[in-house]
Amino acid sequence: MAFDTKTIALIVIALIIGLAIGYGVAAVMGGGAATTVTVTPEKKVYTIGFTLPLSGELSSIGKIWEKVVKLAIEDLNKEVQAYGFNVEFRSVILDDGTTEEKALQNVQSFAQQGIKVIIGPAASAQVKAVKSYVDSNKIVLISPSSTAPTLAIPNDYVFRTVGSDAGQAKVLATLAYQEGARKVVIFFRNDEYGNAFADFLKNYFEGMGGTAVKLPYQTGLSDYASEVATLASKVQSEGADAVVLIAFDTDGANILSHAAESDTLSSVRWFVSEGPHGAEELLSSTVGRFASRVRLFGTRPLFIANPLYEDFKSKMVQKFGVEPGVFSENLYDAVKLAGWAILRAGTYDGEAIRTALIEVAKTYYGPSGWTIFDNAGDKAQQDYGVWAIIPGGPKGYQFKDVGLYERGTIIFLEQAYS
Amino acid sequence: MGERLIPGIQQAVMNAFQYTLFYLIFSLPLTLSYRTTKVINFAHANFITYGAYVAIFLHGVLGLNNMSLAVVIAFLVTGAIAVINNVFVFTPLQKRGSSPAIIMISSMGLWIAYKYLLYMITDVAHYYTTKNFVSYGRITYSDVPRGSIGGIEFSQALVASLVAALLIVALLYLLLEKTKIGRAMRAVADNPLLAEISGIPRSLIVNLTWLVCGGIVGIGGVIWTSFSGAITPEVGDSMILQVFTVGFIGGLISLLRTGIGAALIATIENVGIAILNTYFGTPVSFRPFLTFATLITTLIAFPPLGAGGGLPYRFLRRGSKK
């Protein structure tokens, strides 16, 4: 028994000595680490979440946007470091397939990671799907491309660095009317974006003295040959002199390709919304030839002749070899605004960032122009340009901005089609 | 004269004809493969998509717009995929005594796996070329003629699919009716056990059937790139409903009724919707509904399952005997 007590005592003493040595070592090591921290303080990292349409109906423009995000994050980091902030912004990009369900999933997984600022999603239907979630979780959401007037809602967490389509519908109506169209068939996506756009367009066009007939089509189909045949019969039976197409990338290219095969549809004028602008599929020879034949014009949000935009455009071409398509500049500015709003808020908290964002936007000027928000959180100052598809460029055809909207009329800066 | 009653009917009729040819090329192999192998193959959708993407990668990455080359390569690629599916998935499952339902579910797994594999490949291709392969514009081919004969416009897709459909139907007829291999295929289809006992190398015949079926659908996929305005990795998926409906009209047994089904579905989808739209103002977005309605009507009007003689009873009898 005595032996046992001795052994136990020895073990206890050994343990105490061991603990003491351990603490000593830890203190020395810890002390060492602490001194290095004071020499170079750790960089603060902020993550911005992106839900982009890298596949699905907006994939063509989504692929370009992925590059815009890269450029914008790089520029933002350079800029804040030049101002002496020891912070770094990082991007997490998730693909939402241009669908509502995946956009919501992405936003939820960002929220789980503690991300408070999300840029995207692209389509209005998607923004509508995630709106209640971001509002109730106080996450600031900035869409660079959602334009449905129905989403212009004040005092929420959804911001849009682009003007609502109430403005663009007026421009597109003016364009069609000024080009001589008096009776148009509006062929539009049967979704949040298409329905609202078509309603506004019809109102404006009929206000000018024209007639407009609406024809919606189902989205997400593999092919639109049968829809285009119905459009042709509508144009013929109504005696319309123009078609106004409100579409995205994949569906827009598909519809134009099939329209090129129809004599009826090749003999009327075509006007297109901003959706398909920048999509590579539209530069195929089928669509290119068709565009020249029907003198196709489109509208898009653009502040033409802005030196910052020209600068941004040449940077994109130089760095990635691609021209920025529609909304690229709005996305670029959304990233910059998000970054500066986080810094201005001083804390990574949704409510504070929201307030800061409104203030930052008042004094920020970028490739998309002056970014001040109206009381619904949409870009208040939105200009519009007119685009065409003309021969040239490495793909045989290219997009070209040929005009702008000013005080109720379209002014052409150059002749697009001979 | 129809022109006055239904404006633009001509294009709807042309579309119906064009779609008949596509459905024929896509559905005949489905029926043939089910007949011989008893597998309800959902990975059938991949054959369409991969066929189209062979043409797209040849065009987008290598800059080739030669349809005959694309057709040959697509036949080999999609045929090989079909054989691989059979050798590594269906046959091992069958050997372990899996029910046809399990094998059908495994084909759904393959379908999803191949789809996302293609997304990965398109991403790699995008990295090297900066082109968007997830949505690709129509390809104009250098070796397919086009033009109009007697006021009817023959697009490249129409010419190619007409030639392909005629050749496929003729060659399938010759193969099945006039050759030893074809007779062996039919023997395996009618009674696999008896065929094996009488000395027909069953697994070889089944693999050969898969090669031919997968390959033919791949050819259809190539031709689709000259027709559709924008092709995505989902193209086969969104067509699988129609292809299966056509197949069910043939009961997955009769090749002739499959052909009739192709014409029926194509007409309903194109001419039917045009008439409904003109006279009743039915929205164009009703089109997928019509296909579904036809599918359900077919199944109810010709029980059990399909006009060609009843799939599940044949199916169950064979499965339970084992």
C-alpha cells in the first residue's frame, strides 16, 4: 500500500512538472506569435456572393459577367488598398442556371456562410423568388440586370443598378414608331420580365397612336419553331408591319433563327429588347443576315459616349478578349458600390450596409454613369442606347451601338444598315 | 386555300413535317433498343445531346462545318456510350437479377451523370476558346445543299433529316429483315432464352443493338444543330417527353406504329396548336400540355400502356419468370 501511495505521489508530481513545462512552452510560442501579429496586422477579408446565370437562358451573357466580376474585384481591391484600407474583397460565384429555384438555393447557402451582400440574380423572376428571403434575413441584394417595373418596391433590401423597364419600354416604343411601325405584334417571354415590359410597351405605343397586339410564349423550351409559326400567322392575320421581341439569349437567338426561314417574318421590321444583346448565338450567319434584311434594332440601358465606359470596354477586351455585353457596366458598378458600402458601414451587418449603400451611390460615378438610387432602390438616372447587328468582327457579325434616346426621340449616331 | 382559313399554316405544316423526321430518327432506336434489351433507357436523352455536341465541338473548337464528318463521329461516340452503359451498368445489374425497374432507375442515374459531365466539358472548352458552349447558335454546314423546289423551301435541316430518315428506315429494314444479324436481333427480342439455347450469342447481339440505336440517335442530334436556333446541354432532356410519347404510341414494340406516332405528335404540336390559336385563341404556351394530353390519352385508350400491344404485361411476365 505504501508503495502505491509513493507511486501515485510521483505521478502527481510528474504531472505538475509536465503541466508547468507545457504552459511555459505555450507562453513562449504564443508570445512569439503575438509579436508577429503586431508587426503585420491581419488583412480583413470580406466576401461578396454572386449568383450568376452561367447556364440556362442567359448563359451567353453570364459567361461574360463572370469575367466582369473578376475585373471589378481586382479593381476594387487595388482602389481600397490605394486608400490605405487593409482589407481584401473576395468573390464566391455560384451558377443559378437562370432558374428561380437555384437562385434561391444559392442565396440561402450564402446566408448560411454569413455573407451579407449578394450580387445577382440576373432575371426579374429570380429576384422576385429571393426577395422575401433577403428582406427577412437582412441581406443586401444588388441585381445588375433585373428591370421589371413590378419590382420597384421602396424600403426593401433589393437594389438594382439599372433603371426599370418603365423607361426602356418608352424608348423601344419610340424607336419602333419613329422607324415607321404603326401596328406591331409584341412577342414576349411569359414571365415577370416579359409580361411587365409588354404591358408598358403596349401603353406607350398606343399612346403615340399605334396599335399593339400581345403574343406571349412559354419560356424554357428546347425549340421555338412552332411558336414562331404562330407568330407568323399572327403577323399575317393582323396585318402588322413590325414585331417587337422581348427575350433573353437562348430563346431570342432561337426565335430569330427560325424567323429567318419565314418569308412573312422576313418582310416586316424587327425591334428587340435589351435581353439578347451581347449573346454570341445572335452572331451566327443566319441571324446576322436576317438582321440586315429586316433592319433589326434593339434598345438597351447604356450611357453612350461615357469615357469611363470606353475605358472599361477596352480593359475587358485587353484582359479577356471579349466585349462587355448588356449590363456588364451595371454589374461592374454594383461590385464597386458593394465594396465601398461595406467599408462605409464599418461593420459587416446587413442593415448598416444597406444604409451605407444608399449614401455611397449618391456620389459614385462609374461606367454605367451616376449610380444614385431612386426611392425604390433602382438606378434613378438611366440612359438608353440603340444597338444593331452589323457585319464585321472576328465572328463575322458584331453588336454595335448606333444611337441613343434623348428627350423623346431616337438620335442615330451612324447608319447601321445600308 | 388553307392559307385563307389559317394564315401561316404553310410554315406550321412544314414544321410538322420537319419534326416528324426528327421524332422518327429519335424514337425508332428507342423502340428497337427496348424490344431487344428490355431496358427503358432514360439515358436516351444523352444520345441526342451528345450527338449535337459532337457537331458543336467540331464547329466551335476545330472550326469544321462538315456535316458528314460530324455524323460519322457522332455515330461512333453515342454508339460507344450506349455500349459502355450496357457493358458496365445494365448487364452487371441484370446478372445480379435486378428488376427492370431498378435498371430503369440506373438509366436515370446515367442520364444525370452524362448531362453534368457534358457541362464540365463545355466549361473546359469555354476556358480555352472563350466561346459559350452552353448555348450555341445554329450551324450552317458547307456540305449540305439548300434551296427551293416548286415553291417549297428546303432548309439544310430538312434536306439532311429527309436523307437521314430515309436511309435509316431503309437500312434498318434491310438489317432486320434480310440479314442474319437482324434475324438474331429479332430472335433475342422475341424470346431471349430460346435464342440463346439455339446458339445466338446474345450479349454480342445486345451490344450491337445498343451501338446501332445509340449511333442513330446521335446522327439525329447532329442534324438538330442545323435546325434549332440555340442548342443547350438540356436539348435532349426537353425532347425526351415527346420521344417517349411517340415510343409509347408504338407500344415500344412496333416500329411502324412508332413512325405513325412521330407524325401524329409532330402534327398535334405544330398544326394543332396553330388551328387552336387561330380559332379559339389558345395561347401558344399550351403546346407541351397537348403532348402530355396525347400521352395520357394513348395510355388510357390502349391499356395496358401504349397502342402497340402493351408494355408492362410483357415486361412483368418476362421479369417474373426468371
